[in-house]
Amino acid sequence: MVAFWLMPAVHEAALLDSLVRRLVEEHSAPVFEPHLTLFAGKIAAQPALHALRTVRVRPLYELRVERIGYSDEFTKTFFIQFCHSAELQQLSDALSSSVSASGSYELNPHLSLLYKKLPRRTKAKLASVISVPFRQVNFDRLQVVAGNDHTAQGEDVASWKTLAVRRLNDTL
């Protein structure tokens, strides 16, 4: 599996990383870099790296926070949900087209804060006490990551390896 991640800008990244690490420690969960998945699929690394270098991007993506949420999905245990963005959808579609991906990937703009199977009661409590200190999050980097085909447990998270990073304000 190869994925394209949109990465929070420095200020937001520091705060989000601190929150993720605190939650990871409190719940004995796998460590990961806060990110928003733009597209993921069974694609080869070379086309993904080419797409990373050549896809048209804005210098900064500003996404409005919709809510803090939780679900039964391992990859959405506890997360920040963002409002839909046409610009973000265009970027996701462009990446998918660039790598000639078969099938469809449904963009659901969120940034996970924790990957761990937890009782619903625990997740609801987290959602009621945790808040983020901003109404929008800025993203300024695009990253290509490779890992296991599915992410269903901590070992899958540990398999993620960054292949390349592109600062969005870098010109081609």
C-alpha cells in the first residue's frame, strides 16, 4: 500500500504531535505522525514518487475543523473531522489520476489522533474532554508513505515508512 499524506504546518504539527503522543502514552497505542490521508491504494512506489513531484498543488491548504469524533474503525478511533474542501478533493483526484489507480478512493478529510481498539464509552469521554486550540489547520507538505496493505493493528502502523516529502510552496 502506498498513501499520500497531507502534513500539518509547523505550528499545528507541533501541537497535534504533542496531543497524539500524550494519547498514545495514555492508551498504550502505536506512535504515528499526524496526517490527513489524501489517497491510498495498491500502487507502485515509482509512480507515486513521480506524482508527488509533478502534481499541481496550492502553497498551503487551510482546512476548517468540523468536530472531534470517534468511530469503531481502527484508523478512525479518535480524530479531528474537517469540513469538505473542493481544493482538497481536486488534489486527491489529481493524485489518483496521476498514478492510474483502479477503483475509487473516497476522501474523508480527517486527522487521526489515536489508533487503538477502545470501548465506546472511553472514546466518547475522550471526545468530550479533548479539544483542539484552533478552528482551522494549515497543511504545507505532501508526503508519500508505504506500508502494509491494511491498517488494522499496531504492527501495521509500525510498517509505515516515509518515501519522500514535498513542501507545497516549492516550485517545480
